[in-house]
Amino acid sequence: MGLSWSVYESGIQHYLNPDIIPSPDEETTFDPQLGFEKPRNPRVMIATEEEMISAKIPIASRDYCAHKLIEYKACRKAEWPFPVKCHHEKHAYLTCQYEDFVLRMKEYEREKRLRIKVKNGELTV
């Protein structure tokens, strides 16, 4: 029940404060290097579109961890009667998904804090 409430609450907060709370569909409005001394590495896709199509990866799963999913599916196919042998590949894929989620959450919070600073006049864009 907690998760459903947080989704409901974040929707209300976005409705009440659209200038502060970023929508999940919005692109970032600030420079990605803002506030960082060293340049940040851009995220790049490792798996190509052709590889994902040939591996029959669903469109919803074509994210930054698609290369790990391709490895996991290939292992399951190779080890078929015993897919439990692919626990390392599965763990690598799930870890990649978790790290991607954490990074997206950090970017969301960064965007929200920068918008609050702009609204309070502490930051000029």
C-alpha cells in the first residue's frame, strides 16, 4: 500500500507544484555538468538496436541494461534444461537494473532541488 500512496502523492505534488516537481516524462532543464567539478561521463547504450531486435528484447526492456539481458537470455538458451545455472547473469542484470533506477532517482532529486533553488532565487539559469 505504501508504494501506491507515494505514486498518488507525487501526482498530487506535481499537479500543485508543476514548476518544482518534475514530471517523469520531462527532459532535464539544467546543464548536466552544473555543480560538478569534473566532467560527468555520458551514458551510452552498449547493445545496438539490431542486437536487441535479433535477441527479441521487448521494447519496454530496451534500456541501458539491455546488454546484460541479452547475455542472460543467451545463457538461459544455452543451459536450457537447467536455467538455474545462469544465476550470475541474472544477478548482473538485476544489479544493473537497480543501479539504473538509483541513478534515475538521483537525477530526479537533483532536478527537483535545482528547481527549488531557482524558485528561491539562489540560482540563476
